[in-house]
Amino acid sequence: MFAALAIATGVVIFMGGFFHNVPVAKYFSIPRSIALIDFNLSLIIFVGFRVGIRTLRHRLKHSVSFYNGPVKRIAIIGAGNAGEQLASDLISRRATGIEPVCFLDDDNHKHGLEIHGIPIVGSSDVMPSLREKYGVTGVILALPSQGVRRIRQLSNLALESGLKVLVVPSMSELARGRVRANDLRPVSVEDLLGREPAKLDDTAIDQLIHGRTVLVTGAGGSIGQEICRQVSRRQPKRLVILDQCEVLLYQTEQELISSDAGVIITPIIADVTDRTRMEEIFQRFRPELVLHAAAHKHVPMMESQPGEALKNNTLGTALVAELASNYQVKEFVLISTDKAINPTNVMGASKRLAEMAVQSMQTRPGNLTRFVAVRFGNVLGSSGSVIPMFKKQIAAGGPVTVTHPDVQRYFMTIPEAVGLVLQSATQGRGGDILVLEMGHPLKIIDVARQLIELSGFRPDIDIEIKITGLRPGEKMIEELQHHGEQHHPTAHPRIFRFVGPAMDNAKLPEFLQAVKQCIAQEKDICKQGIRQLVPEYIPFVD
């Protein structure tokens, strides 16, 4: 291209001299119109030749001759900019093995038109006929600006029509402004079960985090990792990540380093129940914000080992909260759970006890820390949740196990939950228990069916769904409010404040001593001891 421009520049200089009677013109006796025509033709030929060579090379590089595998005939849903860019990229990159044969768009004015020679054959309503009429085996949802509800509707229609589904990520997920084939991904359960993302007050969250030393406990877990991701983007002075599992902590550290957020990352291996170690950490780093996510969360496992749940979830939380107050941390946020509401299992009861300890710290004489607990339900894709378990069972050929056909749970995505936790930290008054609005509960058996269909199988035909019975401590549906708690709105529509009687801080030492006595007891006696501390707890006894 440089050579073409150099030659064109020379021609321009010559023509300038020719038309301005520079002496060089007297040696020529040709009409000036010929020179003008020659200039235009030369420019077109030189530039066109170079562009043509580049285009040919690109076409040959991605030619179908380099791909001998089966070609997947697909329909692109969405004849907007994203669909046009995707079609162009797929046409020029035949090695992807994907051939776009038609567009669908709900704008009737586009029907009958073509994009890159590909016809727009109708609206999404014609999807069920695509396989028979056009030999289509899948669809691509090129609708990056559409909401979760619309993506869910189209995905379900495609799956019901026997078509596989790929999606173009949302604009916020795309690394570039232009849509390319490399951006395509299979539709996920988050796409189908998620909801419209919550709007956050970024200014308030930035003020909470920017320039501060932040301590995140349980940083190796699913929630803890996402907290670290979102905190690091908001430029804290230092991010101290703490976990007792060195493998998970290392993974979190490496991800944060690779994100190149320009934040000082300090990984700390520690047990939150170790007073000497935790005191050393607070004294050394002097955190200004503590996000406490460390906890045992596996319900059946904690039923058989209630002492470990109390030790980690209750006493560990009480210790970290005490140190936060001692070292005048500005805000302390406890990550709690909806299982703490009228608990029927040890894990939920241990988190309720943790809430009580944290609330009581607010009234501690001389306390300057603002303590807040945030409850929410299940998050999609977290470690130990049903989604990863279902995926493994499907990969193994089944069966997919569901405890009860009517059991229901509230779900939200991990990023949404963490975003709302950070938003809660900006709104909560000292001693508050805040609850995230979880939307509508979903039947677990419906989630299982969705995952089976997304994997290309038919529920109860290709993959069996097996009912195993409720496990110890498991509820049919989680509750959202304790008896006696009052419900108050906050400035955010998805965050609510529950107000109930808090334990006097003067009673905290006696309370924690009672917890320690429970830990020392045999399993069933331990559970009865917990009930003395949490009257609404109904223990499961073997």
C-alpha cells in the first residue's frame, strides 16, 4: 500500500506542475484531458491492485478448501448491525464450518430483503419450520442489546424446535465493538434462568472502595472470587485476599494479576477461627473495608458435622467482626444466606447465629465500625450448587438426581449477587440485615430439564431424571423473612431492610460460650443446643 501511495503522490506532483505551467509541461504536446484521465486510471489501478491482492489473500486464507468437515447450516436471528457483522465474518471465514442460510427478524419491513446475499425469510415465529424448509440445524441469537426475557423466549422456542442455540454475547461482554464468529458461545443456563441486570450506583460503590485497603475472606470460593473481581476494578489501595485453601487462593490471585487492574494483591492463607493469625493480619494491613464471605455452605455435610459449622460460620464470623471493631474498620459486610431464615438445617442456623453476633457488635461500647449482613439465595454456577452437579451427571449419561419434584429455590447470577452486596454496603445502616430481592422461585426439576435440553438431549428419554427424596435439613422452598421482622424498602428496588430485635452486646460473651458448649457435644445434642439459641430452628434428628 505504501508503494501505491508513493506512486500516486508522484503523479499528483507531476499533474500539479502540468496544470500550473511548470516548465516541464512545454516538453509535452498532449491534451491536458488525457493527462487527467491517465492520472485517474493510474490511481485506480495501483490502489485497486493492492486492495485486490489483500482481499484475495484473506479469502484464500479462510477458504472452504481449508475445511473438509461437515458444514452446519444455521439461521441468524436479528438482522441488525450485529447480525450483519456476524454474517460477513462467517462468509469470509468458511473454516468455522458454519454456513448462514437465512435471517429471521421481527421487523416486517425487512422481510424479503437480503444481507450479503442471505435472505431475511420472516420473523422468529417461523423458527419451527426452519429445519424442514432450509435444512437448518441451529440458530444464532445476534441480539446483544436484548434483555434476558427475550433471549429466554427465543432460546426456548429454538430448543422446542429441535435446534441448537448459539448466542452473541451482550455488548458489555464483547471485547470489541464489532461482532465476530469467535465471540459466539452456547446459550447457558444463566441466559435462561437469569434476569435483567440490576442498575447500580457506581459512584457510591467507588467511594466505598477506591483508595482503601479491602480485606476479602473466603476469597477462593465462588462468591469470594467474584467479590475480588469487582472490588479490583474499582481501584482499592490494596486488596488482601484470604482463604484457608492455598489452591483456590492461588487461582484467585492469578486471575486478578492477569486482569492487570493495577491493584496491589496480597494473598493470605489463614483460618478465620485462628485469633493469633487474624490479629496479626488486621494489625499489619489495617483494612478499612471487610467483606466476610468465608463459610462452610454444604447443607448435608454440615448436618453430619454441626460443630464444624458453628466453629467456622459462627465463631469465625464473631472473631473477624470483633477484630474489625478493635481496629476501627469503617465497614464490615457479612455474606449471609436465605437459609438463615427460620432454619431447618445446621448451616442455616450457624449463619443466623453469625448474624446475631454481627448485629450485637454494632452496640459495642466505643464501636466505630458499621456492621451490615446481606442475605441472598442460591447463585447460578457456584461451587457445590445444583448446576455443576447436573452438568457432571449429564456428561456421564445420567441420571440427573432431583430431591423432590416440587422443591423450589431462588436463583441469581454470581455477578448480580455480588454487585448488589457492594451496593448494600453503601446503603446499610449499622446493625442492618439487608435482603436481596431474588425474583421468583424456580423448580429444581425445571432447571434440570433446561440443562438436559441445552446439552442436546431429551429429558426422561435420553437422560433420566431420578427423584431421590429430600435430604436432611432441606426445605421445599426457602423463606425470605423471619417471624417478627419488619420489611422496609431502601433506595435500591432490589435491596430490602429487615428490622428485628438485636441481641445486646453485653450478652455476646455468654452467647459465644454457649456456642462453644454446643460444639463440644455429640451431634444431636449439639443441634438441640443450637435450638436454645435460635428458637425458630427446627433440627433434623436421625
